[in-house]
Amino acid sequence: MIGFYSENNWSVYPNPVVGNSLYVEGKQLENVQEISVFDLSGKLGQQESRPFKNKNKVNVQNLKPGVYILNIDHKSLKFIKK
């Protein structure tokens, strides 16, 4: 089942991610300064500044299957990469 996860005024979908893109929706998304993706051990998988200036997705192509935490300006959302 592909789901939708929402917290802290932002939502991510599809969850789990089946392809290469994790979409993010929320208020003032264009004002987000930085995102970071961590695995559950706390290892940084990727980081991007001003990620939603002209788009609303995060490329997760280089992440291995697993559970991750997407940190959006120090607020966290969990997602799964299949």
C-alpha cells in the first residue's frame, strides 16, 4: 500500500517510495532552507540547501532500500525507500 505521511505542516508521498522521487507538500515549502536525509542509525544520506525553490520533490535515487528520516528545517518526517 502506498501511503501519505503528514506531520509538522508537511506531508510526504508516496510512502513507501517505489521510484526515485519523494514528493513533499506543505505551507511555505519554498521557504525551506535545508533538508537532510538520515538512516535510522543517524548516518547522513544526503543534504540539500533550498531544495524546494523550483520543485516539490526530493531525489532519493541513491538511497538503498530502508527506513529514513527526512529532516526539513529541523522537523522530522519518516519515510521508507523500497
